[in-house]
Amino acid sequence: KLVKMNRDFSMIFYDCRKTGKPLYKYYKIYRFSKCKQCEGRVTKCKPGEYERGTYFCEKCQDNSLKTGPCKNSLIGWATGVASSTWKCEACTFENKPGSVSCFACGSSKAKRKSTESPGTSQAKVAKLGSNVALSAKKTASENVLSERKNDNVAVKKGQEEMCKGHKKACVIKTVSKAGENKGRLFYSCPLTRGKSCDHFSWADLSHPKCKHNCVTLKREVYKQNQNNGRSFYICPKMPKAKQCDFF
């Protein structure tokens, strides 16, 4: 079940990166403050060697499929698969009932008589996986600079800004280029590179200004204490030695 969950979400991730669809629509707990399962508080931390931002519910996510999340989650998806889905004979991916070909490898839904040896079939599947991985890596690398911290974060209702070229709801991205604006938020066209317009506007103008009269950066508390998950504003100056004590 865990393998299926990882595989299915990998396909969602790949499809979003390939077509330009917003990945945030599939977020179930990442960057949320309230658990969608029990409506409890989401804990935020940065464990491990690389200190990557991690979000989890202490009540629901206890490594048990029986007591874990069952609605709006990948666990619910894995345990509640409809019987009408069909499994691809080539790669074992479970497809939607209406699909005539496999979403993962493109094989036809119709049952085929294989005349190939098991070794040949395995080699083809391995080659397919390699091609998908290379394609995903190439597509992801095109977006990594502008989406390193905020991956198409949704704009809250009532605060949507429309891009000037397509009149579509903009996405918020974070400036990753080194300079005085690094870390600031800005609005961008939601379409993929090559199709997007040149819309640009700052998304953090409502932030307070620090003692240097600069727009502050919004951060979250990741320490395991009573303030975990709370937002705060800091001075944007870098390095830290140049920052004022605004908080």
C-alpha cells in the first residue's frame, strides 16, 4: 500500500510538472495549520540532516493504516480503491475505469498476448521508467529556481490576482536569485514556461516594514513548543549580522 501511494502521487507530481497544472491542489497537510482529518493542530518541524520543512498530525499520522487519515489523503486513496479500476499488465499501475490506455506507460487496456520472454518485458519496463525519470528531472529543473521554497502556493479566496495576459488566477512564488529581493513573494502567471505571460507584481506589499524601512519576510516557527506553526516577520537584510531586531 505504501508503494502504491508513493507511485500514484509520483504520477500526479510528474503530470503537474509536465502539463503545468498546480500541484498545491493535491496538498493534504503540507503548509496547512489544521489537519483535514481530525481538524487538530498540524505540527511543523525541520528534522534530519537537511532540515527540510515537515508537516504532520500527531493524532492521525501514527504509522498505522487503520488509525491514520482516511479522508482527503493518500492513505484513504490506497485503502479505498474502487473495484472498477484496472491494472496495467505491463507496469501494474491502477488506472481509472474510463481510461483506454495506461496513464503511466501508455499500454492499451485490451489484454494482449505477449510473445516476449520475461527478461525482454522487464527490460522494456526498466527503459520506460528511465525515460520517465529523465523527462521528469528535465521538467522539474526548469521550475526549481522560482519554486524552490513555495511550490505554486494557492492564493486565498478574496485575495486573488489575475495575470494580465490570460486573466487566470496568479500563483505566488519566492525570489530565489541572490540579491536584496531574495526571499520576497511575487505573483506570476500560472501557465508553464513558453505559454505564460510576463505578469509580475509583488505579493508581500501588505507585510510590515522593518527598522530599515524594508518589506519584511514572513517566516513560521518550527521549534517544538507552544508557538509551533505561528507566523512572524523578520528583517530581510543578509547576512544576519546586518539584520535589525524587528520581530
